Amino acid sequence: MSGAADAARMDAVLAVSGLTVGYGGQVVLRGIDLVLPPGQWLGLLGANGAGKSTLLRAVSGLVPPLAGQVAIDGVDVLADPVRARRALGYAVDPAALPMVLSGRDYLRLVASAKGLARPDWGRSDWGRPDDWGADDPVVVLDLARWMDVPLETCSLGTRAKFAILAALLGSPRLLILDESLNGLDPLAAWQVRRIIDARVRAGTCSVILATHALESVAAHCSAAIMLEGGAVACRWDAADLAAARRDPAGFGDAVMTLLMARR
């Protein structure tokens, strides 16, 4: 590996090297290499069963690799999982939220798991609504009125907002959105992207967006990879995505053409 590549890995928010993951003797991911620098949106593409969720679970330390290494903000996920996860925000599937808890209690639970005494924005401390500033995510995402009702009574979109809000606690260096924008209406999705974009532009956060919405990747991501059969089948950098945005056929058609050519 060159000196420049070594330096890039050392400064990376996420560095994945030779990652191989399997279940029950079957290899699901093989030889994944990935470097995510600060201030980047990475689109993660692939058909169902391609290995996207397995990659995200391996990155977050939820499944151990058969081989390879994962480091978040320079911390080895296997060697020091607690410290590594403090630099990670994972927006879980809204269906996986603890439905008996209120939104406030779920946020407190996640904050406690991250070792946080209070939120890192505004003065809300999830307290009185009049303590929240106009730019507080609780206010921006219209969650104040849902803070004290069980999550099971909330809509899919509201639960998705709570999952994303919880992932943002502690100002994580790496934010994972696993199809997390899908349950949001267009205004809520725009608001979420605006909140996250501010952190990405400041270079304090990088994002992995796993999605089937191809045009969203072209519009919002600065790089993308596509998994196929548990391996990286294609990569796009910022110049590639910029070219795709100028192509009348669109990024979606380019990806579909690539997939058909591989059949």
C-alpha cells in the first residue's frame, strides 16, 4: 500500500480492509475494501440479498468477520467495540424500535448506551417544549407532540424520525442510514437531509446511505458502491456521479444497464 493510501486510511471515518463475513459456513461478503473520508455521503446499492445489510451489521460490530478489519474513526471495531460504537450512529429499521417505550424514553435509552448525560444540541434535554430552540431537531422534525406516547402508536414516518434522531445523538463520526429515508414524506426527508448535510459539509460526519432509490444517490451522494454476490461490483466517485446527473438517461438507467450486462 502506498504512503498516500496509508494516510487516507488513517484519516478515514471508516476503513474496511479485506472484509469477509459468513453465516453457517456460507460466505456472504468477500474481500470488501472501503475507505470513507470525512464529509462524504456514500450510497450503498445492491439487489435484495446482495449483502448490504450484512455489510452494515459487520461495520457496526453486530456480526464478527471471518477475515479482514473494520475501523471507525481509527478505532478497530473488534479490538475496542465500545469506543468504536460511540463514533457510530445507526438508524435502525423503524419496525425494530422498542414499541412499548415512548420516543423520549427511547432517546434516553440510546443516549445512556452512548454514555451521554444530555443531547448535544439546543437546551432541550428532552424537557419542556418551550426549552427547545427553533433549530432543534425535535422541533424541525415535528416530534415534540409525539415525545411521550408509545412508539407503537406512532406512524411509520414518525418512528423513522425517532430512529434517525437517536442515531444523531453524540455527534457520531459515522452515520448509517439503512433505507431510513423510505418511510418519510418528501418534506421530512428534505428536513432530515438538511440536518445531516450541515454536519457532512462541516466535515464532522460521514454517511452511508443504503437505498434502492437510485436517483437519490445521484442527487445527494458524493460516492457510491454497488454490491453483487457479496462483493463490490462497481464504484462511482464524485466525478462519475456528476456525469450521471448530466446524462439525460439518468443514473438509474446507467445502473440498470450495468446489471443487465452482468446477467
